[in-house]
Amino acid sequence: MPPGSRRIRSIHYLRMIAALMVVTYHVFSYHLISVDDPAMTRWLREGVGLFFGISGYVMVISTSASSPDPASFFWRRVKRIGPLYWIATACIVIGTGEENGWKILSSMLFLPSIGIADAPVLPVSWTLNFEMAFYALFALFLPAPRRIAIPALASILILGSCIGQFPNPPPLAAYYGQPILLDFVAGMLIAHFDFRLPAWLTPLGFLLLAVAPQWTDSRPLTVTVPVALILASACSLDHKLKHWRLPTLLGEASYAIYLSHLFILLPALLFFGQDHAGGGALAILAAIVAGIIAHKYIEIPLQELLKHVGRRRISLADGQTS
């Protein structure tokens, strides 16, 4: 979900698309706009699968030149994801009067609150539990040679994706052991082997996301394969894509849009009521604007503050050792 250290225009634009898919899906799932057949719009939720595939891809690419030490890598991911998320979660806690201490704590620590509550305080942040688990595993494999680390981690995630299918697995294993892990694998392997497909296949990937559920309910076939197709083909567009200001801005703000959009959609539902096409369209636009504002005036300043604190600590440490 959050951007990596290296800008790849196709991947950056895919972040924008993934965020808008999720926002639009929730407009339909919360019935701001109603459709006769919910299956027609359900595929939009797989913007999450696209985010996971992007994460797998970016983590491999961003560490390919030189592998950081595991602790530094993981801490950078926490600093990148945590601040805006913790603020959003705190707003939900204050606004709803949430009193379940374990639910709040587990949410803040990117952990599932198994046995106490099914979802984190901020409902969409369940994806961050998987993101952080993936980052932790990825960090553990950083010291190993790349030719071993990436295939080994991919193998572990593939095996882990099957755990939920076993009878009576432990609750934590059942939570994480889902086919959704394969989306990370797809992104990792495409980046590791620099696998490319013709650019014209990109629309086909999105088409498969929409129609494949009509043929099978196997998530690897309905989500992971289309996501892999989208990633491998979109990367072939890099030399053709231009710098467009709005898509670039939306890609940069995609994480903020993802985290903040329910703060807009739910009040819009109360204001407009269900099945209000105009209200739904305005809610999408407002969610995008709110995400951009959160990105520019909360997310970026927080990141700059953390960088300043980090540089100051390094400067002080250097002064003490000189």
C-alpha cells in the first residue's frame, strides 16, 4: 500500500487505481449507490489484492541494489505506515467511544484482536495486519543472498496460504493462513525475475478481476492471477507513461485516501441516505479530496518531522562519539 523508495510510474499509477477501486466498492457496499446484482461491483474490492501485489513488487525492487539490515528496514516501514494510521485510529476511538482496550491495543500494533473482536478499530486497516506481517517476514530474509531469499520467502508464503484450509488450525494461523498471501508472492516473483508481459494485456487483467468470479470461487484464480497479469503487463508501459500531475498526486495520496475514505463515506450515507447516485458520486469526489488533504497536510509533515528527528539523533550521536 504505502509507496516504496523507488518511483516506478506504472506501479505508482496502479496505486491510484487500487485506492479508487476500494473507495468505489465501499460506495456500493454501503449502499450509497445500489445495484441490482452486488456481484457486479464486488470485484472492485480486489483493489486490496492489487495493493498487496504492489507491496510484494516494491519490496523486492526497493531492496535490490543493497539490502538494509532487517531492523532498519522494518522500522522504516513502521515509520512510513504508522503515524497516519495511528491518528486515524485515535480519531475512531475518540469518535465512537471505543472502550475495548485489547481491540485498541491490537489495532495500534497491527495485530488481529482474535477472540475479542473481529475487526480493528478502523475497519479497512485489517489489510495493514497482513502488510506488517509480510514486512516482518521480508526483513528476516534480507541477510540471505537474493537468489535464495526471494524463492524461500515465496515458498513459505505459498505454504502459509494453505494453512486456513486445514481442519481446526490455531486461530492466529487461521487468520494469516489465507490465499491472500499469494498476492504478495505474485508481486515478489514478478520483480525478482523481471517478468514482463505485453502492455496491452493490462486491461485484460482488470477484466478478469471482474468476470473470473463468475467461473470459479478460487481466489488464486479470481484475484492473484489477474493481479499478476496486471503487474507484469503494466510494467511494460513504463517507457511510454508520461508524468501526469493528477494521477501522480493520487498515487502519492493513495495510502491517505485508503485510510480516510470511510470518514467521508459514512457521514455521506447519513446525509444522503441509501441509493442516492448523486450523493455517491459526490462522496467519491469528497473522499479523494479529503485523502489529498490528509496526504499534504498530515502525512507529509509527519514524515518530514520523523526525518528531522532521525537526522538530529544521528547528528547528536556523531557529536558524542567525536
